[in-house]
Amino acid sequence: MYKYDHYDQAMVDARVEEFRDQVRRRIEGHLTEDQFKSLRLMNGLYLQLHAYMLRVAVPYGTLSSAQMRALADIADKYDRGYGHFTTRQNIQYNWIKLEEAPDILADLAKVEMHAIQTSGNCIRNISSDQYAGAAADEEVDPRPYAELLRQWSTFHPEFLTLPRKFKICVIASEQDRAAMRLHDIGIRILRNEAGELGARFYVGGGMGRTPMIAPVIRDFVPLDQLITYSEACLRVYNRYGRRDNKFKARIKILVHEMGADEYTRQVEEEFAHLLSQGIEPPTAELERIRTYFQDPAFEHGALDALDRSDPDFALWVDRNTMAHKQAGYINATISLKPVGGIPGDASADQMRLMADLAERYSFDELRVTHAQNIVLPHVRKADLYEVWKQLDQAGLGTANIDQIDDIIACPGLDYCSLANARSIPVAQKISQRFAAGGKADALGELKLKISGCINACGHHHAGHIGILGVDRKGKENYQLLLGGSEAEDTSLGKITGPGFDEDGIVDAIERATDVYLRERGEGERFLDTYRRIGMEPFKEAIYG
């Protein structure tokens, strides 16, 4: 994983001291809240319903064990003993005291972490595939390119005050495990017919109140022009993006209203101009970055078979692991979704255990997934049973990845000042309902996502089943959506009809899954059956 050089460290340390002075002036009354707001947001500090929330960047989801232990220490020292992993592969702390925020940033800086550009109208944390560099199906490890984009975008003077926040995702496999086409810019690294590596650019995706799937605007950009083409995309957006209406300020609106063809024409024009300016980082810089992402010292000839005699372990292997590019190794996903738990939350002790397991069994590396789980990316198959036993003893052995109880959920009205409804209690009730009768097992792959407001931090548009919490005459109301996907077959869910109260939405989901169990064909997922038979059979069962 990437290691700071002295420039990186100096920038982060300077930002900590700058913010310490800003907090002091706010506490002493020399800055009003309005004056302070933009300063704290530059450092990932939000003012929520009950306290300040700090969002910490985890670039492309990659963590070392030392960094995970530092996150655990922060949870114990400054919060209430836990943290919340998010859909942008970050971590949030929900109970922060303003006067302690600079100390947290200082503690983060000691382990090469920060909260810079996790908020505000700038380029946010660059996301990627949680199995990057370990997956058997990728063309190349996309993380060196994600790191190059991170360095280019951090403190970029032209893109610190964009019309609206901006999110970039980089993957390198045909299978999309990172919701790439639902980003402002989605980049897929691939090979052309000549076998050369390049990048396909998708621009104008996003969720929120007007969800859109990003169209392809260029099929192939040589990788030595990746930054230049990204800059061209951003410049056109910065030039024409709406600043008079925040609800129409995202690039997806610009691409839609301008038209993908015209947007592409302007990007190509800007790209040609930038190529003449020579802004691309030198090849040596990419090579320097790439050295930090070399394969670990895999044991060649490692045992490639698993003892599946323990049925609980065998089930966990089937659901929570994925093929590794190296024989004898496997990617193991740790579910942060125990039955009745809060999706994405991990206690400080659980973080420390995950750090210990990473250090001992996964070459000192962990990954945060956009589905709010944690991955140990390089586990020897010979060690997997011991890893699972320790996870299971700590409440981290749930075998439910991509099942109905592996729920993505935002913090909702329990924490967020923007939310209209609670997400956490709904997620808890759903997981308990479907676990009680063993129905989750029968359903197989079924991705359920919950947002507490239209901002869609819970990705409800992209769920096979999605739930959106809204305010209806002062009461929490939950709309049900069906048919979304964030994978390579990207689609947006459609609202079934009138909403429900908290208990009613759980009943409605059960009725929808009953239709699937009755109508599914051989090998069909819930999403496949929905696409085949359409909305009407589900609506009839849900509303009678």
C-alpha cells in the first residue's frame, strides 16, 4: 500500500496545525459558525443532530493494521467505542467534541491518514474495487492509478470549489464490484484489440434525487494520458456546471442537459488543448507509486484445498470468500452485518482483532468495501479456518455477503441532520425477520439498500430491493423500490407505489420475496426474476 513521502507528511501535518488554530478561534468566539462551517468541512467535520461527525478518508479502501488500530484507538478515546464504515470506503465517528477534533487529526497524521476532502464541493475519496490487486479477474491492479488520481486531485486549486461534490471510481475488471457507473467519473482499465492497457471513461453517473447511469464518453484513453483526460472532464464541468441551484449542480445534470455528445465534444476539445500544455505527471512518478503496490511475498505451492468438514465454516467460505489471483490464497470478507446489528458499525475491539488478523494472516493489509464490510485480501487457504474461528468468536463470522441481511444503510435520522427517516431500525428489523425463519438462506443473492433521505447515501436506487425514507406529513414513510443494480448490469430501481410505515415496509419486503420464491426460474436471482416477470406481480402481492 502507498506510503507517505516527506511532502505528503508535511502537507498533512500543516493542515492539522492550521485547523487547530481555526478551532481555537471558533471556541473563543472569533469565528461565527457560518464563518467556521466551510473550514471544518474542508477537514471532514460535520455538525449532525447530536454532535459533530468526523469522516476519515481511506483512499481506495486500503488500510494497514497500524492504521486500523489507530482507528480503534480514536473510537475509544474520542467517540463511544465504535466507528461506522461508509459506502465511500471511509470511516465516520458520530460523537466528536469540537475541541478534540484537531487532536484526532494529529493522531491520524501519525499513521498517514487524514480527513481532507471528505466533504465539500471538491473531489472526494477515490474509490476502487475492494479486491484490487488480489482479484483473479482483473487486468491490472487499479490502485496505483487511483493513487495517482488522489495526488492530482488533493489541493488542486481549480477543483476545490466545484459546483458540487465529485466522486471518482477506478476498477480494472469486467465485473463491477464498486458501483463504478454510478459515480461522477467511472474509469475502467481494460485492454484494446492490440492488447494495450487504457481507460474507458464513464461520466455523469450518480444517485440522489435524480439518479443517472453514466454513459461512456470515451472508449479508450491511453494510461499515460489518464490525468489529462480526467482534468478535461473536470474543466468542462467546472465551466458549465450549475452554481445557482445545488439540486442541479452535479455533473450528471450537466451531461444530461448538454447531451452526452456535446459534453464529449467539449471534453475532447479541452483534452487536445491540455495535451499541448504537458500536464501529465512524469512516468517516473507513476513508477514510484507502483512500487508500493507490488505483490506480497506469496508462498508458491501453498495448499489449495480447504477442509470443509465444519458446515458453518463451509457456509461462510461459500458466501464470504472470493477467488484470489494466487493459487493457495483467498479473499475473505468480514461481514459487519450481524443479525439485528447496525450495518457498517465495528467496535474498537473488533477493529483491533481485524488488525491483528491482517498482520498475521493477510500481509498486513485490509480493505473497506463500498458495501460497508471489511476484506482480508491475501489469506492462505491453510489459515482460513483459524481466521474464521477468531472472527466468529468476536461476532464477525456472519455468513451473509450479498444476502438480504447484508444491508447497506446510511445512519439516517438517528444521526444525520439531512435525513427524513431512520434507516438503522428498519435494517435491524429486516435482518431479524429474515433470519428468524431461515428465509435469508432460501433467497440467495439479494442486495437490499436503505437511505434515510433522497441524498441516497444508502444507495437505495441501486438495490435489488431499495428503501427510501421520506417525510410524509410529519411522519416517517418508506418507499419501496425494485430492480436496481450497481454491478456491471447497472440499473435503477423503480418505486412500487405508496409508501409504508416502519413495520409495513418489512411486511412489504417479505411479500415481494414470496413472489420471487414462487416465480423464480432455475438459477435466477431475485433481480433476474424481477426483470423477467416485471413489476406487476410484485405490486399485486404487495398492495393486494
